[in-house]
Amino acid sequence: MPHSRLRAIWALVSMNGFLPLKRQPLFLLNTLTSPFSFLFLIFVVSGGNPTYVQFAVAGGMVLTVLSIGTSLQTDLTHYKQDLKFHEMAVASPISAGTYVMGLALSEFVYSLPGMIVFVVLSLIWAHYVFLGGLIVFGTLVLLWIFASSLGFTLATYLADVRETFAVSPLISIALTVIPPVYYPIGALSRWPLLQDAAQFAPTTWAANLVKGAMGLAPLSLESGIEAVVILLASATLLFLIAWKKAQWREN
């Protein structure tokens, strides 16, 4: 059983991750467009100020991983509503967990080149220590779990792929533009309500971890643990909501 589960996951990763990139390498640009647009804009406006560029690189990593969730919701909806691939998967021996894990990993593979680019940029612009690198890696994994749970949850409520085109930009704005992902949270000190509201965005906590690892903001052990707990709790809550609503196969 474990062997067949791994084979099913690998098949989904190949189908939805490796094959699209092999057939059309231009898909790589899709994962880099938004993060690099913000990076380029901040670089030009700031005159190449290293601090601002470092914040943009940290935000780019967060946005790149979050895009996994928006891509996953589109693919899950497309496979379910248009191709009816979801029905084939339900009729097969694989479980819902295997199906979602395979597609989530495929989106990870899809976004991996963009993440590598931003990690390299962070190494160039920031001064890492070994612990900082581990914190960034762990944060990106936690954010991937959250983004995948978000995509799975949204896909259970969307009935048409066209709906995902309307939802995805709103998710990106709500989780990466308004919250302090590309800028320090202290910039919101003049607007206390916005600063308090930003605490409810899991991406705020993920960005705080990345910025702390890059030396852009103070990061204490207590705040680090709090950020990890919030990311895991958010992902678990979303997954449970989706799992309760989703129907895999009738008993």
C-alpha cells in the first residue's frame, strides 16, 4: 500500500508539475511575473536601496510560495469540473489525501524554480547564518502547507474555473499586498487598526520569520514559536473545513 501511494503521488507530480514545464518552459515565467514585478518596482523607486530590496526579496519568497495555493485551487477546480479527472480519481483506489498531496507537491515543483531564484537573491542581498537558512527553509515549508490547504479549501467551494480567476487576485492582494509582506510592519504604526488587522494574515507571520532570518527585523524565540503555531493552526483549520465539505466517495 505505501508503495502504490508513492507511485500515485509521483504520477500526479509528473502530470501536473514536470510535464507542463517540459512541454512549455514559458510556464516558468508565470510563477515569476508577480514577485519580480514588485521587486523591480521597489528597486527602481528606492534607487536600489539595499534595505528596500531585501524587503522585496523576502516578500517575493512569500508571494511565490503563496501562489502554490492559488494555482492549486485552479487545477483542482479544472480537474473536477472540466476534465472530470476528479471523478476518475475517486473511482480509483487512491485516497483523498494521496490525491491532494500529489497535486500540492506538483505545484511545489512548478514553483520551485522561482523559489530558487529568490533564495539565491536573498543570499546575495542578505547576510545569512546557518540558523537563518534553516528558518527560511522551515518557513517556506510551513507556508506551502498553508497555501496548499487554502487552495484545497477554495476548490471545494468553487464550481467553475472562471470563478478562480476572480478569486486568485483577491487572495494575493489580501495576503501579500495589504499585509506587511513587502514592507516592515512598523510602517503601519500610524494606522493601528490596519496593524492589528495584519496580525490575522498568516502571511504576516511567515514574512516576519523570513525577515528575521535575513536580519531585517528582530526575531525572538517567543515570536518565532508564535508564528509557527499560527501558520500550522491556520493550515489545519482550512484543511478540516475543506475535508468536512468535500465528498470523496460514497460509502
